[in-house]
Amino acid sequence: DTGVSQNPRHKITKRGQNVTFRCDPISEHNRLYWYRQTLGQGPEFLTYFQNEAQLEKSRLLSDRFSAERPKGSFSTLEIQRTEQGDSAMYLCASTVRNAGYGYTFGSGTRLTVV
Amino acid sequence: AQSVTQLDSQVPVFEEAPVELRCNYSSSVSVYLFWYVQYPNQGLQLLLKYLSGSTLVKGINGFEAEFNKSQTSFHLRKPSVHISDTAEYFCAVSDPTGGGNKLTFGTGTQLKVEL
């Protein structure tokens, strides 16, 4: 068990560019979640997968955001045409079956849009 | 819809003193409750959770929390804090009956332990 891995740790991009983040969950965890955390706030739910199926998306996830989890393993979160308001920490978490088992979070990807 | 309120944004405390971090939640259904800790530039780590049963739950690092249904609270306590407890603490709620069990977090409480 190597934990939840997120890459990159930091990303600085210019406004209007596209960025992609990767999350590798714990291998036996079938649920994977993406959250966004801005300064001084708690994490906010973006979307979650059960295996390869994306089952729910928050209204925070505009059409510029897309997430995938091919084959139910790693997941990617892409942001197109980044805006300064996208600057945040993007957290990935995984769990077995449901949150009652407790999430394991990755260390996050900090995005700065300049 | 569920919500979590952490009224204290910052709590300063001296080392070896007791501490209580307050959390109130709002939900129309039964809930799962959690406390997570976040150290600088790191992800969140689960401290403890309440699913059902005993209202007093014990977690890692000497922390405990008590579920109070009538007051819709889930306050976190530690009888004697250490410098290493300095971190951000988040209370979270989840609906066990549906919605993918996603967590709704509070805005966090920064615990600062001083010598």
C-alpha cells in the first residue's frame, strides 16, 4: 500500500492553457474522488468514480473540466482554457466502497494560473 | 443538503493544555461524521470517524470526539496537546444513504500550539 499518489505536486500555467492532473489511488480502492480546496476553505467535492464509471459531478465542475478513470485504475482531471479562478489545490481521494471506511487522500496538486 | 460549521477559524493553545475544536452540522438524515487533519502542503489524514454506536469515538494521536445528536455537534478534544499537533483540522459529514458518500467539509480550524 503506497497510498494515493498525485502528480504533479505543483503546476504553474498561463491563463488560457490546458492542464491535466493525474491521481493513482490505492489499488484495491474502487471509489475515487476529486476535491478542490481554495485558501482558507475546506475541500469541495468535484466528482467521483466507482471503478471506471463517473457517477456524480458537482455544479462546480464547469464544462471546462473533465475527468476520466479508464479501466478503473488511475484518474485524470483536465482543465481547459484555465482561468485565474481555477487556482487551487486539487485533491484526490480513494476508498473502499464508501466514505464510511474513510478516505485516503493524496498530497494534492497545487495549481497556480497566472 | 448537508452543511458543516466550524465556528473557530483559529485556536491558539499552550503545549500540554487541553483543547476542544467545535463542529456543528446540519442534515435532515442520519449522518457519518469525520475529523481530518491537514499539515502544511499535505493532503488530509483521517483522525477519527463516527458511523453508529457509541457516541464517544477515539482516534489517532490521542484525539477523541463526541457525537451529540440533540445538539447536532461533533466536537474534537485532546486532553494535552503537543507542538506537533499544530495543523488545520476539518470536520466533515457524509450521508450514508446515498449520494456516493461524498464528504461535505467545514471551513477548517487552525490549531496553533505554542510553547
